Amino acid sequence: MTALPKLLETFRQASVTEREKSTYFEEPVLCYLRNEATYVVTVSLETMKIVNSLPALDIYGADAGSGA
């Protein structure tokens, strides 16, 4: 068994739920994609698209700057 199947088996054994198993898998995959030169630009562009599609947050409230 190579390193990847061993790692995946560790995730399977350590997780209690399917969601937890997914999270264990997703975190190293995202780390790899963010740091592998082949994918870093693509992942960055996709992240920007997602962030830009989110609604703006009004963190100062409607009366910002009113001095009240």
C-alpha cells in the first residue's frame, strides 16, 4: 500500500461521520491545490469568483458616519 491509500484509510478509521471523513479528505486536497504551481492560479481565480459573488456586508450599519 502506498502513502495515499494509507492516509485515506487513516481518515476512514478516524472519522465518526461521513461529513467528518469528507472534511479530513478536503483539507489536504485544498492545501495541495493552493500550493501546487499547476493549480495555484486556477484555484485563486475560482476563489476570487466565489468571494466576488457573495453579497456585500454592511459592517458599519446604515447610519455609518452620522456621528450619532
